[in-house]
Amino acid sequence: MKCSASQRLALRSEAQASGCVLFTGQPSQRYAQISDDEGAMTLAHRLAFALAHGPIPDGMLVCHHCDTPRCVNVEHLFLGTIA
């Protein structure tokens, strides 16, 4: 039985004393990647945000209040722009 993306995200995440939840899967540059339910690679923090809040609008970034790129704690994530 294949795990869903949300199950894989949970299985590969570790809570930290700082409040961050770090994704421990394979990193891509500074940010960790994970495959979504369709098999496409996506950034772990973007998947976590989308699972919690729904689709990410075009042109929007998922930013970290904690400035920790591997953090997938949805309480640390918010939508923003490059500006």
C-alpha cells in the first residue's frame, strides 16, 4: 500500500524544541523536496501549506516566519511575494 503525500510528510518530519518541524527527507539545495500524490516533485513546505490551507495562488510564495527552509510547521508558514 502506497502512502499518501501527507503520510510521507508526517513520517519524515521531526518536531524541534524551537517549534519548527523539520522535514528530514532528501534536500534540494536549501529546501527539501517530496513527491505529491500525483508523483510530481514539490517543495515540502509548499506541500505542508497546501495540505493545511488549500491551493497556493499563482505567483505566491510560501514563506517562513522562522527563516528555517526545511521547516514544515504550518504555523510558521505564510503566503508572500518576492517583494
